[in-house]
Amino acid sequence: MKHLARQFRRFLRYKRTLALGLLCIPIGAAADLWLTILVGDALDQLKTAENADFLARLFFLTFGVALVRGTFRFYQRWWVVGVSRYVENDLKQDLFDKLLALPLSFHHKNRSGDLVSRITSDVENIRMFLGPGLMYTLGACCMLPLSIGTMLVLNAPLAAAVVVPLVIMGLGMWLLSPRLQKHSLAVQETQADLSARAQETFAGVRIVKGYAREDEQAAKFDAVSRANFRHQVELGRARGLSSAITWGSKDFTYLPILFIGGWSMIDRDFQAGDLFKFVDLTFKVFWPIIAVGWLAGVFPRAQVSAQRVQELLDAPNPIADPPEPVRLDAVRGHFRLVDVSFTYPGAPAPALSRITFEVRPGEVVGIVGATGSGKSSLLNLFARLYDAQGRIELDGVPLAKLELATLRNALGYVPQDSFLFSATWRENLSFGSDHELSDAELAELSKLVCMTDEVTRFPRGYDQTIGERGVTLSGGQRQRSCIARALAKDPPVLILDDALSAVDTETETALVRHLKHAGHGRTVILSAHRLSTVRHADRIVVLDGGRIEAIGTHDELVARDGWYRTTWARQQAQEELAEL
Amino acid sequence: MKLAWRKPSVEADDHIDEIPAPKAFDGTLFKRLFAEARPHAKLFAGAYGVLAALFALELAGPWILRGAIDGPVTQALEARQRHADAFESDAFVHDLLFWAGLYVACALGMVIARYYEVAHIVRTGQAVVADLRTKLFRHIVSQDLAWFDKRPTGQLVTRVSSDVENLSEMVTTGLCTLAFDVIKVVVACIVLFFLHWKLALVVSLSLPVLIGVSLFFRGGARDAHRLVRARLARTNGYLQEVLSGIRVVQVFRREERVSGRFTGLLGRYLEANMRTIFLFALALPALDFTVNTIQSGVVWTGGIEILGSSMSYGEFLQFWFYVKLLTNPLQELGERYNVLQSAFASAERVFGVLDTRPGLALAPAASARRVAPEFRGHVRFEHVSFGYVEGVEVLSDVSFEIPPGATVAVVGATGAGKSTLVNLLLRFYEPTKGRITVDGVDLREWDLAALRKRFGLVLQEDFLFAGSIRENLVMGRDAIDDEILAEALEASRAERVVANLAGGLDAPVAERGATLSTGERQLLAIARALAGRPDLVILDEATASVDSATEARIEEAQQSLLADRSSLVIAHRLSTVRRADQILVMHRGKIRERGKHHELLRERGIYARLHTLQFADTHARP
């Protein structure tokens, strides 16, 4: 409840519109009640009326009242539900900004599917409960006392008798809603199972066919399908019950109306019109009660959602600026690592242990090693994407004391997965710059990364959309685009995480030369699988299982026995073979 | 604050065409659905029976109320008015009890009918859909691999999951509810005319207005809602994208720019949402207002009739109820039509898949051979050429032989055509030229399922399915009992893997075997092949690196698998090629060298280079 109340405060940003919308609810309800009374009174008047003139007047009066009712109903929904959508947007924006700020260790721990569901379905659950939910509740709070009050005035015993089935219905809905939720959850789960089964079979179709297992897989799928069928039928039954309870209690309200009402008509001064009012009002209190029952049913879910959302908003952020951050005006690009160890949160073994080495300004340093030896983990530490044990310094300042902006503004970074946005080429490269890049700047960058010819061949040139909805770039093109993006701000330090693996060797040689020469005295740290990438580096660090196995130049490393030499021999053979 | 209600213009980067468009009424789809629904004719009969009973009771209820009002209540009233003393309350109560009893019976009947109305119709729809789903799944797995190559897995999964589920609406909303709504409206209209033709005329003349309002708003709401979905998909897509590139965003310090972009997308999503809210906020009161006006008209005309004594109060009340019976389905008409349209779109996609025919005649022909008991496993490739895409040959003129009991190892660089040999031997594809024979008989003449049962298969993607370890080893083969399994596990050195799992053979396996290590999966894949006691082994050695202890176990396991069996091995291990009876060296789709390990090494050709490339590691670690 506490969490929901906290989220409700967001609604108060729109208090004027919200207040107006809520104000419409009692007016609409009153008009609704008035309609019933008008028709009921008219029926009574029929007995004593001389002529039918008043009926024409009545028609236009009800027409007018119905119009008023409709208008207020419109504004009530428009304002209240509208505000709930604005709140949804605000909340989504806040959550999104929070996710952007949270460090990689958080994203490493939390699957993106779960984060997305917090921003989507959890926010929607909260909105439904606090927006339309509030509207229905207030509607019920207006309609119920008005209608039941009217009935009490008309005929107290009958009103009491009518309320009984209504209470039964409200209780029934409330009791039934856990069952409805249970089965609808089971339906959703079995539907997820169905997808998983299908996904697995279709993805593993070679094994399925190779072992002639089509029938067996179909039988397994059928079993899940049957389970889904059973839950669907159960859900259908629960919904049938709720329909029976709802409609049944409505139908049964006519019984006391008929019996007590009929008796009262004879016994006392109870008119045919009053009978009509009872019948019509029963109709009208009906939906608000169902809505409140529904609301009580979804309340637990909304509560959980509010908690999940709050959890995300309150998640701590360990990687932030220290209280008195050190700012550097010019970064030279001198990194020093002393005894650095790092373990991923929750991992049993460290990814890096006791790493000590230095990257001097203007040096090109290569980092190599087998898959899983810790290359990417090491590169992550330079950008302080994670905090590690030990000491990492940039230009003599420990990273933890350095202003985050100073550090990251000094870095050009090329990720291993060559992540690009599905946007235009210009937009993607401008991501690295503080302004939108001009054609001339783009031409210069594309030259640096040896992509000039390829970019001119894009149907829309620099403004070509890339990714799913546009031109699909080859692996090499993606990597070179990422490098161009990193170069766009001309950083003093460039970090490349195996970012040349898909570029052919000839282009690679030219590119590495450009990287070194274009930024005068730029520090370049690059990891690679293909050793030819780091061949000309000033120093090469060889990692093995998170430790440094060797440091040296290419010639030094080839001269001694070890991982580097065997791998170099193998890769040479591979190239020779490709040329056959 | 001013809320924007205007219709947003659809922009190019909304990508609205990615949201399936609703489909107009299509009779042929209904015909197809009828064919699928035929086995469930009884359920349908039951559904219509329930709907008819409910409708009859709905008509009966107001009739009983009228009977009570026009009967005992009016009589008593008149009697009292004439002479107050002569009123016999006993007779009145007796009469009233009769009608009340009748009404209780009717209401109880309705409670039961309302339950079945929902429960039974859902059951009917789901019964049709459950059958269709399995049928579709069977149809898909019976397709050949070339068919799968052309279709993304995700799309096929959508067909058997959400599309089929959506199609159930065609049964529940289309065949049951909507069809019966039409009957209800017609019958209610006729009844109204019998009750009081003048009032009925007033009502039926205003009905087209109600239908018009209902459909008008629905059309707009449908388009608006499609835009909402498109923009929501765009917003969520961007969210996913940013989450997957979060490190780039953070290192480049572009949090603000990305956040601003998200604001823009959210704003457009909001704009589309507000349009939907506007239409809904307008439609619901508009429909109510139309119904109110019709009711006012009924009061006006009805009042005149009551005044002229050509209508009783009871009749008026009955009429009032029947009008509600008539207007309710019409108010829902638009909504239901939308549901139906989206179901049509799904149905079209589902039937589209069902209509594809397999490219290879994979079902065994009438003349198909059974596997002879003395299956020898003698394989010959005779001048085989093949390409996945027309004009691009992956294999050209490949001939070789695997004599019974011999091991043939294939080596070559990536893309040399090694896996294609396996694909052809398993008859996942047909050679474009040449032929493959097993025991002297063309592969096309074998009963495919029976033949594949003689194969022991270990593929690169050591694929394990969700289920138990036992299920994954047995793979539905009847002849495999615990004894054979134990034997296979021992021979494949996988006993320890199973023993270490809680539950042993019955330990659960996650999807794709995610809970097991690469080496464990490889050992289990070998055990799976061994359990079938195959006559012909097809082994595509995994390249993924494992620790040296596991490596040693895998080598031993492979030796037991290959011993005395005809086998085709795509080799990545030195131990495998050293033991092979023949090594085929593939390069760019051709066999360039063949012979034994030492012979080939002496040749100093492609094999010698490959040897350095692939097995250098093995030298380094003696």
C-alpha cells in the first residue's frame, strides 16, 4: 500500500485536470439517477394525466439529461484516464533514466527481460489500478449511496432486500478473483511452455530429424498443448462462475422487487413508477459493484508491481563521482594497473587476478589470450564500467577519485559486439561527437576507417539507415563504423575490444596505422584474437586464466615457447591455406 | 493542462506495417475453420443448445414479471379500489407465489445457462484450437530442412503459439457468439412486433443509428489502437536496444541524449494513446446516449399507449426489458467485429503454413524398402554435387566409399563443404547431381525413418532437449532399456556426469541443456548415439574447447563409438584422424587429397598445412 501511495503522488502533478475529471463523476452519476426518476415519475403520472402532452416534454427533458450525463461521462474518462497515461509516461521516463545511470554490475545481474517487464507490465498494472481503477471506485462511491438512498426513501424493506443479492455478488467476485487469477496465470505459463517447446524443436530440427524424432516431439508438444487446453477450460469455468454469479444475483433482485414490491403496491402507497425505479436502479448499481470487485482482485498484483518499480528506482549506484572528484584539464593517457583483481558479482572464480602493468602515453598496447582469459574484463576496467580491487590510475590519479566525466570523455571505446543503433549512419557516428557531424567530418572519418567506398555505395549515403530496417552491414563494416564513432571526438585514449576480427588483414594494417598516427600521441589499448592485429604494438600482454602469462613485443613473444608462439603458427597456417 | 485529442499523423518511422493489419470478413477462412471444427460437432451443438436455452430464459423472465404485474398485482389493486374490504389477501399471495416460483425456476435456469454459456463456448473454441495446434506443429516438423532454412524460427513459433490462440476467437466470437447475436437480434425484433407493433416500429427504426454509431467508433478505434501498438513496439524496441548497448551509452556519456530520444518516443506513444482514450471516452457515452434516446422514445410512445389503455404496465415493463435484450448485442457489435478481424488475420497466416507442401517427398513411398536385418552400413557417394542456393555449388563431383566397419574422416577449412556431406547422408537435402547409396540401394528408396534409426548421430550443436537425462538418451526409441543405457553410459565415459546429478537418469535438463557444461553435453550426445546401438555413425566433432581431463574422456568415448562401425567423421581431433581408415581432405567443395595420416603428411600438401593449423595445440600440450 505504501508503494502504491508513493506512486499516486505522481498523479498530483496533474491535480487540476485530475480534480476536474473526478468532479465529473458525481455529476454524471446524479444525471444517471435523475433519468430513472424522470421515467418512473412519468409512469405514475400516466394514471392521473388528462392528456399525453407531458410525454413529449418528458422526451425532450430526458434527451437533455442524457446529453448532460453523456458529456460528463466523456470528460470523466478523458481527464482521469488521460492523466493516468501522462503519469505512465513520467514513470517510464524516470525508470529509463535510472537504468541509464545504473552501472554495468547491475545490468550484469539483472536480465534485460526482467527490466523491460518492470518498465512495461508493472507500470501498466500500476496505471490501471490508480487511473481507471480510481475512476471506477469513485463512480461506485457516488452511484451506490445515491441509488440505495433513493431506494431506501421509496421503500426501506424492499431496498434492504435488494441489497442482499448485491452484497452476495460483491463477495462472490471478491472470492472468485484469486481463482480467476490463478488460472489465467496458469494459462499464460502453459502458453510460454508451448512457445518454449516449439522454439526448441524448431531450433534443434536437425537432431529431431536425424533421430527420426518428429512424432515424439509432436507428442510432447501435444502434451503441453493439452495442459494449456485444461487450464483454458478451467479458466473458462471460473469465468463462467463469475458470469453466473454476476448475472444470477442481478436476476434474483427482481424476486424481492416482484414480491415485496407487489405486496407494497396493494398494501401501501407504492406506485408502478416506483417499481420501475427499483428495476432500473438495480441495473445501474450493478456495474460499479463489479468494477470494485475487479479492483479488489487486481489489488495484490498492483501492489507487487509498485514494489518492483520502487525497488528499481531505489537501486543504489556504487559507480558515481566521489565527494570531491579530481578534474583533469588535459588527459595524457597514462594508465597504471597495480595488483588489480576482479570477480564478477556472483561468480565463483575471479575473472582477473593480480594484474600489474603500465600503458604509457602514446603507446599501442595489445592484449591477447584464449577465449575467457579475461581480455574484455580487463578493458572494462579502464572505463570504470566496474570497480575492481587493487589500484588503477590515469595520469597518476586513482580512477575512484577521478571525476567520471573526465575519465570517460578521454576515452574512445569500441565494444566487442559492435553495437550500433538502428538509426542512420550519420546518427550513429554523431553519437560519439558533441554535435551532429557534417558531411566533411563524416568523409574524413570514413577515410580513417577505410570505409569511403562502402559508404558512397549506400543508397542514401551518410543518411542510410542501418540495422534491421535498413542496410545490413557486414561484420567488418559494423566494426569499422564503431571505430569511426569512437574517433569522432578525437579522444586521447582509444580502447578496442577485439574490434578488428571481421576486418580483412590488408585493411587492418592500414587501419591500425591510421589509429596510431591520426591522433598525435594517442594511447591505444586493443585486445584481439587474431595476433596479426597486435603484431606491431609497442607491447603485448598475454593473458591466461585471468593472469598475465607474458609481456613483450611480438618478436620477443614469438622467440619463446608458449601460447603466443603456437597460436601465431596456427594462424599463419590458416592464412596460407585460405590463399590456396 | 490541455490534453491533445487530435488524430496523430502516422509517420514513416512508426513502422505501422509491422503491426498485422486486420483482415476483412473472409468466407473461405470460415470454410477452412468449419472443416477443422467438424470433429467437434457435438461441442458446437451443445454450445448452440446452451445459447438457445439462455435466450429462451431471457425472454421468459420479463414475460413472468409481466404476468405477475398484469395478473395478481393489478387484480388486487383493482379489487381494493372498488371495495377495500372485499380484498382477499390469501388468494393474492397464492397467485403471487405462483409467479414468484416460476420466476425462481427461470432465474435458476439462467444461472446454470450463464455458467455454461462461458465455460462451454471456451471449451469448444479451445478444443478446436488444441487440435489445430498439434496438427500445425506436426505439419511444420514434417517439412524438410530447406523449408526451415527459409523461415525464421521465431516466426514459426508465433504461428503455433499466439496466432493459433488468436484464431480461437474465430470460433468463440465468430462461430458462436456473433452468429448467435444475429439470431438474437432478429428474434427479439420479431417478438417486439408481436408484443406491440407501434412501439416495435419506433425501436427498429432507430436501430440502424445504434449499429452505425457502434461500427463508426470501432473503425476509428481500431486504426488508433494499431498506431498505439506500433508506437509501443517502437518504444520498447528502443528500450531493449539501449539496454543491450548500455556500455556504449555509458562510456560515451550519452545518457542525456539517449534519455531525450526516449522522451520523444514516449511522447509519440502518449499522443497515440490519447487518441484512443478520446475515441473510447466518446464512444461509450455516445452508445449509452443512443440507447437512452431509444428508451425515451419507448417511454413517449408507450406512455401514449398506456394512456389509451392499449398497453398494460406489465406489457410496458416486458417491452422495456426486451429492448435491452436487443440493444446489448448491438452495443457490443463493433468490439466483436474487431476481435473477429484480428482473428481472421491470424487464421490466414496459420492456414498459409498448413498449405505448404514439403519439397522432398519425405514420406516413405509405397515401394520404400524396409531396413534389412543384416544392415551392413556400406555407404557410397557417387559423383555427388550440391548447392543450397541455385548456381552456388558447395560440393562438386564428390565420390568416396565407406566400407562396412570402416572410419572415414573428413578434414578441411571452414566452408570446405564438410557439414554438407553429413546433411546429404542424412537426406536433409537431395544432391543436385549424382547419387548416394547405402548397402547398394539409392538413399531415395529407403524408408527414411527406419534408415535414420540405424544411424548414430552426434552433431556439432550437441542439442539436449528440456526433459530428463533419460528422455534425452532414449529419444523415444522403444528398444532401449536401463541395461543398454548403463552400457552406453559406461562406454561413453558419461557415467560420472549422470552420477553427479541429483536424480541420476531422471535429473531434469534445462532447455538446450543449459545446466550442463560443454564437455558434459558432448559426452551425453555420444552416449545418446551409442544407446541406439547404431550400424552407421555420423560424427561431427565439436570444436569448443574443454579442459584436458574432459578432452581425454571424450576421446575414449569416441573410440568406443567408432569401433567396428561404419562411420563418417568430421574430424577436429588428431587422435581421430590418426586412427581413421581413410582421410578425405576437402577444399572448396572438392576432395583434394585422400589417404592415411602418415601418407598424407608425407605429401606436404593441404593436409600438412591443415595439420599445423588444427592440431598445433596438441603438439604444444604433449
